[in-house]
Amino acid sequence: MLLDRNLAILYLNPMAEQLFELSRKNVHAHDLGHVLIGAESLAATARHALDEQCGFLEHEIVLGGGHQPTLQLSCTITPVELDDAVLLLEFRPLSQQLKIAREERVIHDQQLNRQLIRNLAHEIRNPLGGIKGAAQLLERELDRKELHEYTRVIVKETDRLQSLMDRLVAPPRSFIMGQVNIHEVLERVRSLILAEYPAGLDIKRDYDLSLPDLTGDREQLIQSVLNIARNAAQALNGEGLIHLRSRVARQVTLAKHRYRLAINIEIIDNGPGIPADLKDRIFFPLVSGREGGTGLGLMLAQSSVNQHRGMIEFESEPGKTRFSLLLPLLSSEFPPQEQRTHHETRLDH
């Protein structure tokens, strides 16, 4: 983008037109701050660069919104002498870099959190055994039968906590890899959820049946999808709509590795959405928006999908929460000649 001394736009190259979804003809001679939503601070930096005749680099700026796409960008501002143009602005989208950095952080946090929880669980298990034993001994010494109810509550709750600790310290189960039809996984999850919530819950399917099998652990994938779908059903209190969708994703980058094809599984519900204060911590252990929840389901699902070289992402607002499971396809799993684009078969009902 080239600007004149009044910070009016003189030129956009084709890539800038595509990025901002603007026409060079329509924005010519218009003020930068009026054309791009949120460009006030960028305009101030551009003015400073012009006054000082020095270059600036804005690492992270957010432009757009409303009728314009919201973009996270870096911008290099350089003074130039080119006819009436005095400033050159070069924009670089950060969305892909931020996505990769976010995925690396998620994987790193998963490893740290799991180790922390395992260490904590080991410390808790020993006193739990002592508490349960003391409650059982106390029950034998109590003459009044009505007091046994209290000792039984202690035993029951220590057993529940012991079970939780066992889940936390158990070593990850070895994966049993094989060919997996992702729609068999989704159908199994659908039947399990409907068995838990037989009335009031509607689960619609929208499948691309031309998707090939992938290499993975069938039971682990069922558990990962089930954890997310069950969270959706619980958020709906068993009354609402859940969509299960399958699609192909092309040219996907996951943890710095680029894959030509991946399977994208979406679980969408029309519930109240994830509270804003939980969104950054939703995959952390012991973080749950539901009273009585352990906060382990999403952590274990993310860990399992990571071990399949994939990633779980989500977006949420009141009335719509979408979890996406991206599972890459290896070269040997590609459909023949990739002709599926023109001959897709779908199950949609």
C-alpha cells in the first residue's frame, strides 16, 4: 500500500486488494483511517514514520471488523520517494503463525499439565487410604447405627476420589493402531449419547461418506469424540440440537507439519456457549464449567488427538459452540487420484 503526505491511499497491489477485500479504484485518495477499521494507531505510527523519516515495524495489529474481515497482521512502514507516494506499507498476515504458535503451546501445556497432575495425584493417594481406613475403624466403634451414615459418606467420597486419582496416575494406554472408518466412530458416539439422553436431544448427521479410512486407535478416537459430544449434551441439559459433521480439509498445517489432506470432524451444539473466562483454559485439567465436573474429558481428548498428529480447536458464542477435530491423512491413505472432489457422497439427515 502506498500513501501520500496526507495518509491517503494512492495504490494497493492485487494481494492487498485480496487481503482487505477492497478495490484499488474505490479507495483511491481516501484516508487510511477511514478505509480500514481500527487503523487509527497505524495511521499515527505512519505519521510518525513520515515526520522522522525512519522505518517502523508494527508486530501485531488488528484491522477490520463489521463489514470487513478481521485480520491480525504485522506491518512494515517505510518512507519512499515515488511520485506523490511518500510511505510504503507492507502487510503480512499473522493468522497462520499465531495458529502454529497456539498449537505448540497447547501441546506443551498438555505435557506439563499431565505431569503436574500425576505428581499431585501421587501425593493425594496416600492420605486418602488413611482417611478411608480410619472411617471404617470408626464405624466399628460406633454404637449408634444412625451415625454409620456419616462414616459411609466418608468411605464413599474417598473411593470416588481414589478412582479419580487412579485415572490421573494411570500410564497412557498403548495405542492399537489400525484402519478406522471415522463414520463408524461417529455413529458409535451418537448411539451412546442418545442412550444417555433418550428424550429431548436431537443429533443430526452430515457426513461426507467418500472420506477414506485413517490409521488410528478406534477406541481412543471414540473416547475423544464421546468426551466432546457428552460435554455438549450436558451443556444442553439433554435438551437441544447437536450436529455431527465430517468433511475433508486441504493443505492443513498442524504443529509445523503440513498435510495435503485431513479429516475434519465437527461437533456443534446450540447450547449457552463456553464462558469467556474458561476459553483460554478449557483444555486444562480440573477446569470445568459444570458443577461436579472433573475437567478431564477435554484434556484427555486433546492428548489423544495430539498422539494421532491432530488437533482439537473450538469456537463458541451463545447459541453455537463448534469443536473441530483435525486428523491428518498420510499419503498412503489418500483416496485414489483424489477424484473425490467431484464425486462426493453425503449422508445428511
